[in-house]
Amino acid sequence: MEGYTQLREVGADTDDLVTYVRMNAASLGVDPERLCIWAFSAGPIYGLRTAFRAASSSIRCAIAYYGGMSLLNKTYFHYTEQEEPLFREFSPVCYLHETPARIPPLFVARAELDRPFINESIDEFVQLAIAKNVPITFMNHPEGMHGFDMLNDNERSREIIRTTLEFIKVHLSRAD
């Protein structure tokens, strides 16, 4: 379990960040009850965990760009039976099985030219989210590589970014 302490540390840091933003909302110029978590690459395993576990309704939406949605594929991740609960905790797909009603609206962006195991986990996540009736917006970038928002300066990248910003605007302005 020692090799995976970073999961817990970064997860705790992500939880603490949301707490910090909420507690310092006035000085940051944000509404503490209208937050969005936007995570990229390795970030969704941390950001979505925080969003899905939040006891507060302050997380109004969550965004994942080209990030793995499961650490449970033993072809790519090596862990013991004792470590499996930790890997489940940091696998967003597991929350769809356990607590789909607590999941805020999601936006998921996928880069077609990314590593296969990342895209496989995104595909699994999106299919399960639809099956569980979780509110999800999904966009695929057919020519996109990992980091397409920085590396692929083309109309599809701009379209995904524009749509993401509109998604945030809609979900942070809605009344609950």
C-alpha cells in the first residue's frame, strides 16, 4: 500500500482545495454554493472522486478531459487485493454503480488518439453513465491527442472548449 500513498495524498489535497475555495469564497470572488470541478489527464480520478463524494450540493457540475475513469484494469495497474478498495475509491466508474443519484451533471471530453486504456475507461464510464441515467455531456475529438486543448489548434478543439464553457455557465447559473 505504500506505493499508492500518493492517491490518498492528492485526493486529500483535492478535497482540501474545495474546502478552501468554499471558506474563502468572498475573497476569491466566487459563490461557495456554485462550484465546478474541471480536471485534465490524471486529474479526473481525483477531481471526480471529490465531486462525487461531496456531501454538499455546492459542486454543481464536473468536467473530465482525456482522463482515465478507472484504475481497476490490472493490465495497466498493478495492485494487491488489499489495495483494491483504494483503487475503487479513485475510479470514477465505481461511483456510477454505488451512488449515481449524488453525481452532478458531467461533461466528458475524449481524445481519439489517446492511449487505448484511457479511452477504454472513458467509453466504459460514458456507457454506464447513460445506462444509470446520469446527466452527461460527451464530446469526442476524432483527431485529438492527449492534451488536445493545448496541442491541437483546430476547430474541433475550439468547439469542445466553447461547449465546455457553456456547460459551466448553464450549470453554475441554474437555480436549485
